[in-house]
Amino acid sequence: MAKVLLSVLLVLVAVSSSLAKPEKVTKKEKRIPQTLSRGWGDQLIWAQTYEEALFWARSKNKPLMVIFHLEDCPHSQALKKVFAENKEIQKIADDDYILLNLVYETTDKHLSPDGQYVPRIVFVDPSMTVRADITGRYANRMYAYEPSDIKLLLENMQKAKKFLKTEL
């Protein structure tokens, strides 16, 4: 009986001591609330899913720009910074595009015609056709853009708008 009482006493002491001394809590850095923009342009309207974006593109007769990226990828972060700071791109994106940025792959294999890599930007017209002819400057990653390619991206955005008017 003495052993049982001693065991219960030890358990009570252990529990009370752990409750009496709170461990030091390390302060976590404050995080900015996530929006659908994920930093690509907080004032822009972003679709939540690929299906929703296709619906909007078709109903509003606007091209869709799909941006594939990862939050922890330095190349994605660099392109995001330049994209978000470029006023002309932000204006065209706001006025003339349905926007979607994804941190995961979709089941639509047409959105990765040359493989799955990030960052990757693909244009889709309102007829739900992936514009495989609107590419970046790299032969091995045709839909990749770097911060130095921002003018080419702007040209491609304008090209996708022109195709919309001449082809549909």
C-alpha cells in the first residue's frame, strides 16, 4: 500500500510541477493574413479554383492567366515581387484578365504541356483552349518567367488579349 501511495504522490507532484511552471513560449513572427492573391496583387480579384476561373473566363469573355508557384521557391518569390510591383501588369491583369494562382498542380494536363515546374504562367482563352503558343524565352521550360522577363510577360499578356479579339 505504501508503494501505491508513493506512486500516486509522485504522479501528483509531476503533474502539479508541470502545471505550475509554464514553459517559455517563443514568440512566433506575425503573419499577414493569406488572401487568394498570395502576394501577387492584393487589389486584384483572384479565382479560388481552376473550375471557377474557367467559368469566369467563359462568362466574362476574358482570357485566364494561371500562375503556378510555390511559397518557398526563391524563383517564385522573385517573380512575385516584380509582378506585384509592376503597375502596368497589375492594371492589365485587373482590367482584362481572370486570374488564378496555384501552389499545387491541377488534374488538367494541358496546363503542363512541357512538364510541371515553377514558376510557370499559362494563358487560357475563354473557349477553354490553353494557349501553348504563348511562351516565355526558355526552350526547356517554355512557360517559365524570371524577374528579368517581366517585359516579355507583359508582351505575352497583350498578345493573349489580341488573340482574343482576332480569333473569337
